[in-house]
Amino acid sequence: MWLGETDPVSSIESMQRDDPERAPLQEMLEAWADVIGVGYGTRHTLGEVMAIAKEMTANFQLTHPRLHAAVQSAAARGREPADAQKLAYWMRSRHGTFVDDWRFVNNSKATKSKSTPTYWWIESKAGKNKDGCLGGVSAEERENIYEDNNITSP
């Protein structure tokens, strides 16, 4: 209750939780963090992420089924399986969107030519990894990363 009315912050949070776009993004963030990690030091191209998601064991089982499912959910279209280009489209449309404390960021503004690959990573508002520990990057280093990659600081 706020000034005799429903708390506007709680209604905003409720809308965000109920957003149908949030669940796939949250699943991708969590699966990526579990398999690849959090922070600039864990950056990968989407082609590399696709390869990781498709890795199989000797018994032909997916090594990372949760990441594979998240990638397919995000980027597969109809009967066409996900590929790096479809995943890139999906990722770009969610670039910088925070779910809880995490968001996907990339170095796209820093890459001036098409021959320079775009790298993606998860960034935490607090600069922490999935275990809540600081990601080994000082505030000064983090600001340099933001500046070098034309990323808006959270």
C-alpha cells in the first residue's frame, strides 16, 4: 500500500515477472551461466555457444541439455533448428535487458568491421559471478571494458 493505493513498484515487478519474453531470457541466462560462466572473461561468439550447446558424450547424449534446450527455444523456427544467425537475432533483440541481476552484452559497437567477430557474455549488475563472488574484475577494469566496448554502465 502506498498513499492508500496499490504500490506502483510491486505492480511493475509483477508485470515484469509475468512477461512472456522474460522466461526464455531467464532460462538462457541461467543455462549460459551454468555452462559458460558470467563475466567478460567468459565471452564467446554465438557460433562457439552453438557448438557448446550441441556437444555430445561418448553415448550420444547432450553434454549440456539445458543450454541446448534454451538455445533451441530461443532460436529454432518451426522445423528449422537453431543456428548462430537466428540466435544472434534473438540475442540482439534482448541485448542489455536485465533479468534479476544479469544481462547479455556484447562488443558489437567496438567491432568496426564485419571480419571482427562479435563476442557475447553475461554481465552482472554487481559485477558478481553466478556464485555471488566478484568476477575477478576491479571496478576500474570493468569501466575500461565498458568504455572499450561502448557499453552503458549499469
